[in-house]
Amino acid sequence: MNLQLANVISDISGLSGQAIISAIVRGERDPVQLADLVDYRVKASREEVARSLEGNWRTDVLFELQQAVDSYHFAHRQMLECDEKLTLYLASLPTRTLETPAPLQAESLVQKRKKARKPRDNEPRMDLKAELKRICGVDLTSIDGINVMTAFTVISEVGTEMSRFKDEDHFTSWMGLAPSKDISSGKVVGSGKKKVKNRVAIVLRTAATSLLESDTYLGARYRHLRRQLPTLKGAVKAMARHLAVLIYRLLIHGQAWIDRGAAQFERKRLEREMANLHVKAKAKGFALVPITEGN
């Protein structure tokens, strides 16, 4: 119909866009009257909005618009019903209480607050983070890279009782994130390629990639893995395994994860490298001597 509403309103699914579209469906055709429905926060002027709504009111396209609006509202009603069922289901789950010992990072700094993210249109509107913490007994989202939806995916697949897995190695092996080996006649003959399709592994790989520019301990660890390992795929898998191990430890021991920062990881890495160099030099009969000014 040559209407240019999207040129003056960035999101037509917002308050102003939906008000105008609903008025058009009800029969309003006056551009000025339609422009008056725009919220005051819209940057475009009323005149600009009115000019964008001067078009050809074709009956066939108006019928198509009505069907699109009906489909849009039907989908949102279904999501609302899903939210209501999800609320009832989560409320039926027992509250898990764990004794919280020392945090996983003993030399931790003050825990950083994650930036609040506006939920997407298709995400539940309830306080999922509070429900997640109640069900798990610990805050899994305190682990950098793990958001509420990632944590709920993990819980929906494996539950909160990790005792079904013998240890963290069995947990990561179940997800296909642990290294596998080809064994013949009781001897290791090479590294195997274990193909496992696992929803938990998929979301943890996605969580791992989100740490690339994170100024945190886990972000520094992921960047280090990208430098050290020969392939990007291997670095993502290794970082996803580490995230899985942290989730396992939180659910088993009730410990809290507190970030130490990227600088702390780099200091620890440098200390390990220096220790390895001293060991290698000593094995060869040498001693490492730091370079001083003037030498």
C-alpha cells in the first residue's frame, strides 16, 4: 500500500507501531489521526509520521494485513499460555537448599554484576533467574557466559542431581566434550572422534564463544585456548567442557563462582610458564637468571 511506517518507527512491533496498525485494521485512514497515536518518545515528528502513512488503501492488501495481525496476536496468546503453564510447572518443583562453602575461586575479587539484558519477545516474562536459583540452590548465571536460558537448558536435560554421574569427567564425556581414544587390544592407538548430539553441549559451545571479548577470568582462559590449540573448534570444545565442569561443581558442592578477572588469569599463566621454564632449565643443568638493567 506504499505505507512507509518502518521508515519513521524503528520497531513496528512496539507500542506506537501496534497502535497505528490496529487503528488501520479497525478502519482509520486519516494519516494525521494515525500520527497522533505515536508515543512521545518517537524521534520522528508527527508530520513525518503522517507523510509516511499516505498510501493506497487497497482492500486486498488490507485483508492480508488483517490476517498478519491475527496471526501475530495468536502467536503471542500461545506464548502467554505457555508462560502460564511454565509458571505452574516451575512452582511445582522443590526448592533445593545447599550449604555454601568457600567459593570456587578462593582468591576472588568482588563479583561483577552482569548487565541486565532486555528479554526477547519470545522469552518468558516471569523472573526465571529467581526460579532457577531456587530450584538449583545456587546461581548458575554467576558463571560468565551462562545466561538464564542456557542454565535452564542444562537443567531441563540433566536435572539438578548430578550424583547420577560418577564424576565431572563422566559428565563431560556424556556430552561428548571430553577427549576420546581409540583402543585396540587394550592399547590406545590414537585419538578418536566421538560424535554425540547433545543439547547441553550445543548451548555450552555457544556460551563459550560469547566469552571472546569478556574481560573476565573465563574470557582470558578462552582467548588463551584459542592461541594454544591448533583449531578454533578445539578451543570452543575445551572451553565448553570447562563451563560444564563449573556447572557440575556448583550443583554438587553448592559452591559459588566469583570472577577473579582477566588480569589474574594472565598472572597465573605467566607464573606457570616461568615455573615450567625453570624445571626445563634445571633438567638440562642450567639455571634461569633474570635480565637486569646494564647487562
